[in-house]
Amino acid sequence: MQAEQSIDMTAEINEKKRRYGRACEQIALLDRKIADLEKRYKRAKRDKMRPFQYNINLRLQVLHGVRTMYSNYASNKAAELRSDLMAVLLQMIPGLDSNTSSE
């Protein structure tokens, strides 16, 4: 029974690590897209192309919102991963309970 719990917990941790890693990849991709759009916005502003500025600015706002959402998601997955890893460590060390870990 203990071995089955360990296998289940390991699979759950691996899944959370995969999801966290994927979220980080998406954040990096969004950062590149934002940087590209910011360059295009500055060029449109320099050339006084107002319709393009407006369009690019809207796209930038959307991308910033999506990036914030991914950052929050990655932060939540990292916190879940930390708590799961702590639970596994506490199970591995006999005689250690949750009261001693907070001291």
C-alpha cells in the first residue's frame, strides 16, 4: 500500500513538474512576442503611423494579460510542487511530523 502511494505521488509530482515547465516555456515565448511587438510599436510611433500604433498597442495589452495569467499559473504550480515535495520528504524521514518542519 505504501509503495502504491509512493508511485502515485511520484507520478503526480512528475505531472506537476511537466506542467510547470510547459508554463515557463510559454512565458518565455510570450516574452519574445512582447519584445517583438514593442519594437514594432516604437517604429510605428517614430514614423507617426497612428492606426498601426493603436492596433499594436491593443495586441500588447492582450499579450501582457496572457503573460500575467501564465505567471500566476506557474507560481501556483511551483507552490503545489514544493508542498508535494515537502510531503514526500516528511514521509521518507521516520519520526518527523509536520509540527517540527515549521520550526
